Amino acid sequence: MLVKTSSITFRRAAGADYPAILRLQSAAYIANISQEDRREGFLSALFTLEQVSAVAEDLGAMLAIVEGHVAGFLCASRGEFNRQLPVPAKMLECYDHVRFEGKPLSSFTSYLYGPVSLDREYRRRGLLRGLYEAQKRDLAGRFEIGVAFVSRSNPHSLQAHVAGLGMKEVGDFEVQGNAYVILAFRLPPG
């Protein structure tokens, strides 16, 4: 899938793009950035090269390309992939009790949205919305909803996803003293 908007292209990642994804996620990882930079959002965990490859080769990692530069990425993964990771595994345990549009999350065909990261130099250019819309189009008809989680200690990301993209807060969970919000959104029927 390839979508072009002015000088920005959105497309699925290929093997040659994996180092750029690893670079972007490392640059946004909470332990690698200052307290001040964390106010603009951060990632709580890092994927390995093998995990990036597994995600990209399954549901996909969408890229934002600006002037030939990988300026952002957004991953999509299945529940099975996430059961090996502590935070998403805990969220998946909540699916029978958390409701979206009056039904438990477990009653929908769903995928996990994220992680997402943007190069700081390219923020505030609509890349998050572009990645989100490109991913929804790419997965339309395959899933009814997408589900994401955001740390309560990351208000910038929470605001960007709820106010900016229109995701709905549907629940909360906690892992090792860290509180997370569960977000859900509809995909087009395809």
C-alpha cells in the first residue's frame, strides 16, 4: 500500500527499513530522553530487530517518508504476538471486562495499534494522523476495531490519540505500579 500526500508518503515497511524503525524507537525510548523531552511523548518499551521483523511481515509497520527520510512509524500486531510482552499481555487479559460500544473488547475482531513514534524534527506536520489513516485503510475489512494502550504518565500521547485522533478511552490497567489507558477505535468495513 502506498499513499502520497504532498511531500509525505505513507507505505508499509520492508526489510531495508527496519534499522530506521529501530533508530526512531531508540530516540523516543523513555530511558534515552530527558525529562523535558518526555513531555512530548515517549515509548515505554523497545522492540528487538526480530520483533520489528515479525510485526512488519505480518500486519505491518506503516512508515511516514518525508523527502526520502523515514520520519515516523506505526506498528500493528495480533494479540498472539503480544502475549509474550508484559504490558500488552496484561491489557489482553482485560478484554472480557472492558467494553467498547456496549460490548466487551473480546467480542470484536481486533488488532493492537502501536507502538508509534515520530522523529522530533518532523512533528506537528500531520504524520501521526497520516500514519493512523493509512494503517486503518490497510487493515480495513480484516478487523472491526483497533486497540491501543498509553501510559497515564504520557499525557502528550494520550491527548494526541484521544483529542487528536478521536480514539475512545475504554478502560485502565496497571503493570508494576504503572497505570495505562486502553483506547479503542473503529476501522472501516473495507
